[in-house]
Amino acid sequence: MGDYDQIVVMSIKSAFFEYVSNNHQQYSVNEIIEKLTFVMKKELSVEQAVFLPIHDMLTYVSPYMKSNYGPIHFIPHDFIEGECYVNGEQVFIPVFHDNVLHGLIELNELEANHYSDKVLDEIAKACSSFYSHCFNSVQRTRNEHKFEQLYHLTDKLHSIMNKEDVLTELMTILQKKFYGYHFHLFLSQDHENLRNIPIKNLDFDHQTGNELAMEAYVTGNAQLIKKKKKNQTKLYTPLIGKQGVYGVLQVIANESLELGDHNESFITMLANAAGKALENAQLYEQSKRLIKDLQLINETTHRLNKNLRLADTMNYMVQSIMNSFDADEVGFFYLAPNHSVHIFPGSTSFFHKDEAKVYIEYVQGKIEKDLEGLFIGDITNFLKNASFSSVMAVPMVQSENFKGCALVLHKTPYHFSFDMFKLLQSLIHHSTLALTNSLLREELETLVKTDHLTQLYSRKYFTSFIENSMKMDRQGTFVLIDIDNFKMINDTFGHQIGDDILVQVANIIKSNIRENDIGARWGGEELAIYLPQVDLHVGITVADRIVKRVKENTNPTITISCGVSYWNTVMKESFKQLFSRADKALYMAKNEGKNQVMVQV
């Protein structure tokens, strides 16, 4: 190589070195190419120097390059790194990076015979060395920018605690950053509430053409396919969390848009970040639901343990279930010792209708066998013409014995989720003991204040009720009743018939007094009635009606005698005095022919 040749090579290298040394700011591949062509034109004194990118490298370089010259789709010569190709006045300087040809610098009207092959090869080496050095810097800068951007995007995704917002943000980021690409989500879980997000179903149906999406979901590995006929590239990358795969992101690059390794890598990493953010959002939502569920169970259990009246307790439980599960109807039923079904107080009105019997009988028949709950999305498949489709039924079990059941209904099919069913199971499991104890306590209270034979109130409760009325009310009428010739009935028909007569009279009394009136068994064959806030005239009318009804509706036919007494606030007397006057009136009725009503004022 002559002195001139050395000067040219040194000048080219010096220009490259000066550019690298002085240009500390970030530069693009386009700027590198412009510098390459500028130095060639200046140092080699040519009119035109054009950089021709190789087609295979276009997608890798294109985000950083603006060229009016199209890519070379074929290479007319097998270029070797560091060797030029001369064709008359046309010279091609190959530009390599990591042993891969990235492009050609085409020099037109270069007097190639002025330069030896060795000089041209040195120039080629210098060009590749400069390009490779700068390209590495661009890669580092690009990677730093990419990871910095990815970090901020990941941080933004992880700051969102709502599943829908995570997916919306992911799609927004992708559509802004990769304009022209098409994105869809294949989701593995319920997505009915996700609006304005392009979603496809993730299923095993091969006819849908989503085999690659399913493969990405099952394997957890991204799947890439290029269709030459459509000139289309599709990428399926899974949304992966620590505990599983939550969906698949589909990326479609059509026609002139190429995906490229760098874009594929960025999208895959962003999808992974979105998968973890989605998992965190779901775990956060689950934890909130769990806390709410635990609060419901804790509050219900606390309420049950307050020893409230059963009706108050059941009203609270039914209302809590209605609110928590968005139910249409909620009912509780229990089995009496004789296996008859009784509806708990507080159950919604539907369960007091004949229509509810179909549900109760179906549920009871299924649950009593294995003591397992029922979760039915559409019960109309089993019960035709059923007005409620969604059914949840949880048994109340104590000491492995079926005590009753909670039944929750909704008209819409598949309205309840399985999580709701598990919550209902937990709620009933924690409530069963308290409910059965509350029921038993009320049954015991009923036994204490109720006569077992007649189901009228006991004398003790009756007396307490009247004493309280005499403190709170303005007036009241007391009726003392005695069955005429009761000893003769026992002697003639037997004590069993005597008991039956007592029950018949008690039923007549209950059917002829108001709801707030009270009847009691006073003792033996004596019964009593107290009519709060009722004056003497009305009280006598009630007593006369009962005397008449007893004679007309008993078998064997019997009669009764009644003694009536009355009080008001002006009289200021005690219950003992009230009873004493009714007892005297009854004595008079007995002595004067029985089957009548007498009054002692």
C-alpha cells in the first residue's frame, strides 16, 4: 500500500474515531449509516454513496433507520467480511456485525483502479469496525431504554389492584407502543365484566384454530408462527404468574410489519409482568373477599351467641345471606322429632307457600343420604316448571345427624359462584350449633310456659302475663272455665277420652279468641282465658260464645261453666282479687245449673 493509500485509510479511520470520541450522546443506526456514507463520499471523492440494508436485517434495524432506498432482497455476490466487490465503476463495501452482513455501501463512479484491493479491503474493515462499535452502543442504549421502560411499565402494572384495570392497561400500553399490530387476549377465567378489551375464548376446540394459544397456555412457553401466504406473523405469549398461567396474549403482525426478536422479547417480558400483576390483583381481590367472608361469619356467629330470640336471629341470618349472595329467596327448615318439616321463623315468604315444598322435598331427599350440600346451576333440568333455577342447599348437621337445611334460591340459572357455595357451607357450619341450641332453648321455654296436653299456656306464665297487663294496660277481662261433670266423663269413658275432651275444649278456646288474647290450663279440668284491653260486656260475649261452641262441637257432647271478673285502672286491685271474684262467679254458675256464664263484679 502506497503513501496515498495509507493516507486515505488513515483519514477514514480518523473520521470514524473522531465521531466516536466526540459524539458521547446517544445516536441511532440511521445516524451511523449517514456518517458511514458521508465519510465515504468525502474521503473517496464520490458523488454518491448509498447504504443498502439487507432484507433479513431490516426488521432488526428498521426502528432506527430512515432510508429512501429499499432493502436488497437478494445478494448478487457472496460477500466476505473485510473484502469489497468491484463491478466496473460500481463498488460494494460490505458492512458486517458479529459476522453477519447488515448492508452494503454502494459507491458509484469510484475510480476503483486508483485503489488496490488491499486498500478497499482495509476500508471495508474500517467501515465494519466502526459500524459494529456504534451498533453495539445502540444496542446497549436500546436495551437500557427497553429495560428502563419495561421497569416503569411493570411498576405501573403492579400498582393496579383490579384485574380488569390490569388487562386494560396492558392492552393500552401495547396498542400505543406497537401501532399497527393487532392484540387479543385469551383468558382462562370468567371475563363477562371485562369491557372494551379484545377477548377470545380459550378452549380445547380444534375447530376454533386456537391450538397455539392453548399450547402456550398449557406449556407456559411462547409460540411463534409465520404464514408466508398471508405474509403474517403471530405470537402467542402466556400471562404467567407464580401460581399458574392466567391467559395468553396474541400478537398479529400483518404484511410489511415484522415482529422482530427485540419486539418479541419486549412483548414477552411485558406479558410476564402483566401475568404477575394479574395474579397479584386476583390475590388482592380474593383476600378482600376472604376478609369480607370472615367478617360475615364472625358477625353472624357473634350475633348467634348473644342468645337473642330465634326469630331475631333468623331474620338477621336471612337478611345477611340475601345481601351477601344477592339471593331472591332464603329459607331454613328443620326436622321435628316426628320427622315432619318445619320452616324456621325469618325465612322469606316463599317458603311458607306450597310451591316451596317441591324444592324442600327434592333437597331433603338428596342431602339426607350423604349429608353433603347441593350446588345446582339450573335445577329446571331436574324439576320441570321450577320458578327458581339456581339453588344452593347446605345441611345443618349435628353429631352426624341431619337437623335441617339452609336453602338459597335465585331465578337466573348459574347465578351463584362456587366460592359463594363454599362461603355458605362455612357460614352454616359455624351457625348450626348455635341455631339448634337456640331452637332447643325456645322449645324448652315453650314446654315451661305451655301445657303439654292442651298446648294452652301454663298457669304460671298465664298469671305472670295478667300481672304484667294489670301494670301496663287500662282494663282486662278474666274468664275461669270448668268442664261440667268431668269426673263422670272419666268414669264413664275413661281417662283417655277425658284427655281428648280437654284438648277439644282447648282448641275451641284458641279458635274463639284473638291473637293477643291468652288461654291457659288452670289445673285439672279447669281452663282460663284472659282478654287484655277488653271491657266486661265484650268479655261476657266471648264467654257465652265459647259455652255455646263447646256444647255444639264436642264428642262426646259436654258442657262448661264460666265465671267472669273484670278490672280497670280505677279499681286498683290485685290479680288475686281478680281471680277470687272469677272463682266465686264460677261457683255460682255451677250451683245454678251449669252450662252458663256468671259474673262477679
